[in-house]
Amino acid sequence: MSIQFDPQLSTLFSALGDTTRLLILDELRKREHQTLFELCARLFEEHSITISRQGITRHLNTLEQAGLITTTWRGRTKIHTLLSAPISDAINPWVELYSQGDTI
């Protein structure tokens, strides 16, 4: 079994390579459907991260481009939701490959 190169996989791993983005994903895992304001508050309260709303928005855009979150609008409010399937889909082939003892 070999893993096929997927450009989206590179985008996914790049998105996962930042601590702040991992914390955002963790906060969305704990509670789905959060607004930008809620995420900023959670990052400050739970992790003492002081970052501008624009900074968080850039991280959220990166996560959305990588397919890790989705957004919907409720009136004028943008809601962010975690999509865990892309992480599982990306990691499971690697786990299977190495659990079988194969090398790349």
C-alpha cells in the first residue's frame, strides 16, 4: 500500500502546523458553532492568547481553506464549525501504512 500525493494534504498539514490554529480547532471540538467573538473570548480565557480579531480571522481562513472548518451565516453573524473528517481521512492511511510495517 502506498499513499498518493494529494496537494490538499499539504494544505491540511500546513494548517495543522500552527499552535493557535490547533487551539482554535480544540475549542471548536469542545463546542461547535462558535462566532469569532466567542472564539476570541475562549482563546483568551482558556489559553491566555491575546490576538486581534483580524489575526484570528486569518487563522480561521487558513483552517477553512484546508477543509478543517466550515462557516455558515445566521443573519449578520458568521458561525464556525469543526469538520473532523479531513483529519481522519488524512491520518488514517498513514496509520494503516505504518501499522502494517510497510515503508514509503
